[in-house]
Amino acid sequence: MRVTFCGVRGSTPAPGPDFIRFGGNTSCVALSRDGDGPSLLLDGGTGLRRLSQILGDCPFRGTLLLTHLHWDHVQGLPFFLSGDRDDARVTLLLPAQDGPSDAEVLLARMMSPPFFPIEPRQLRGEWRFGLVPVGPFEAEGFTVMPMEVPHKGGRTLGFRVTDGRTSVAYIPDHCPTALGPGPEGWGEYHPAALALADGADALVHDAFWRPQEATAQAMLGHAVADYAVGLGQRAGAARIVLAHHKPDRTDTELDLLAARFRADGRVIVAAEGRVIDL
């Protein structure tokens, strides 16, 4: 399995010279198998635009899974050139929420006039909208296990994806303190998070906060980098990829984050454009 990081920021994009090396686009990870092009996408933040550069003149034909519906995970959708063309084929699946059960209706809450010029149904190509199934399901030759994780402001999922040989756990937004302080005060290592990460070849996890920023107010919605590392260590993940960076976290600060965990050779700080072959 090939894992390509197209966007690694949380909350908002981060333009400017202080964010060049790690990148400023929001959440999007592309998965490929057996040397093929990307066919399974995790989240559709502004990093989704970068995938069009990777695909070049080719249309995207595959599945896009959304962990949740916050702006930093969906705002790339109408700007995804490889998906917005007549020969594209996109199946978009999102978590069920309270209220409307129609996936297209849910997306149209943020993507329709007067907030945006077009609705989801006006994207070109063959787009199908649906809800993420309960329990394991097949998508583009991968097996996906979705599990709900705590995160403020709507139902949020983490995904475990396997191609039969290797696996990646993807938990980009996670507020473990919602379930209690846990052993270090950074949140509970709860069963869903541990199950998703269990023995994964790579765990991609929310690392929005530093420990000194972990006040009660700051912790609403996100995780401390140390929690992500602790989760990966407890679950036996082969790689621990710190992602969903705070938008004002500069390249220099992310270098310091990487240096802090250098003693554990499994820890990687996610950077836009980075490719990991599992």
C-alpha cells in the first residue's frame, strides 16, 4: 500500500513562508495499491486539490471517505479538478449525523447558494453520495473498518484500511479527554482507538496540541501529540505519523516536534507531499 499525504493541516489552511516544508493544505490522504494510482481517499480538505497535480490529465475514479463534516475535511471537494470532469467516477461516503439521513443533503448544507455557487449534484462526472456502512466494508480493493471516536461537533469516524497485506489507521480528529483524563492526563486510550491502531503498519493521528497547550478549553476537539505517540506504542503500530497540525505551527516548530520524539524511530511528522510505502 502506498500512502500519499496531500494535506496535513487542521482547522484552516496555512499559507506563507513559515509553512512551506510541511505544507499548508488541510486534511487529505490518498491510498494506492499494487502500483496503481490513488483510488481510495481519506478526507477532502484543501489538500484534495494537490491530488489533481498527482493525477495529471487522468480523471479520479475511486472512493472518497470523510471522517466527519468539518470545513477542513470537505472544502477541497468543489475544487477537486480530477473529480469534477465528465469522465470522473467518485463514490463519496460520510458518517451518518443527527438530522437528515441523506448524504447529499448533508453536504449541501455547506456547499450550496448563498454560501457556494453550486450544489454537490452539480459536480461533473458520475458522483454517488452515501453513508459509511456500519462495520467492515470493501472499497476499491481495500477493506475498511470504521469506528466512532470522540470529537466535538458532529459524529466523527476513524478508519482502519487494509489491502490484505498491510494496514493503516487514520484518526485525524480525536478528543480522547472527552472520555476522561487517562493515565497521563491527555485522554483515555479507549477501545475504539486501540482497535483501529492495533498492530497497524502506520497510525496517522491527530497531533494538534503540545502538552503545554492542553488546557481544558484547548483540548476541546483535538489530541496532544504525546497521546498519539502513546496510543501507537500501546497498540504496537509500526509507524506513528503525527498529523492534523495546528494551522500556526511553523516548519521550525514541527522540526522541534520531530526532534522531541526522535528516540522512538517509529515517529514521523506528516508533511504534505510525503509518500510512505507500506
